[in-house]
Amino acid sequence: MPCSATVALENDEVRILNALPGADFEVDAEPLGCDFGEHGLDVQHTVCAQMQYTGNGGLVLWWLLWNDGGRRELRIAPGCRKVVVCEACLLIEGHPGACDQSIGFTREQLAAELWRPDSAAG
């Protein structure tokens, strides 16, 4: 069962994320759900808030982490690089629980962004 926690980006976070050069999509203040399935109280809720394409073909992942006590942090962190059945997991590196490939990328997009010899579609 997925975690049911939600959070909305604050106005200054929306401005920062939308002003990034190479931002993949426009963010707003609509509630976002935690990317994780069930997790312990010692694990912060996490959602990928923005993906930023760099001039050298790289990808920077911006994550919003928060807890039920009101603490929140907008952070750049790598994504999980595990490959499951030819598709890369798209959760934050070091995430709890099982890997997840259902965030919405196509296999071609994953191969282009996260290419490794063991992740090529086949």
C-alpha cells in the first residue's frame, strides 16, 4: 500500500523550480504525494519535485523531503540506479522498500537519460 502523505510546494519553491534552466515541466502548488510505499516513521516522505536537464546532457533531480512534524527540505539528490526488468527505478537513491518504475517515463526516455550497458532495452 502506498504512503498517503501529501505536501504542496510553497510559492517560493514553485518560483525556484520553474525558473531553473532546463526545467522539464512547470510545477505548481497542487498537492504532491509521497513516492514511497509503506515506510517507517524514521524515513522522510519524498517526492521528485522537478527534473532539470543540463547543457552537457545530464539530469539533475530536485526532491522535496518532509516529515509529519512540519520539517521540509528541497534538495538535489541522485536517483536510484537499480535496474529491474530492463527499466530503471526512479525513486531517490537509498529509498526504502522496493524499486518503482511507474513514475511515467517511457523505456526510450529511461534509456536516453539513464543509459548503462545493463539497462538498455532489449
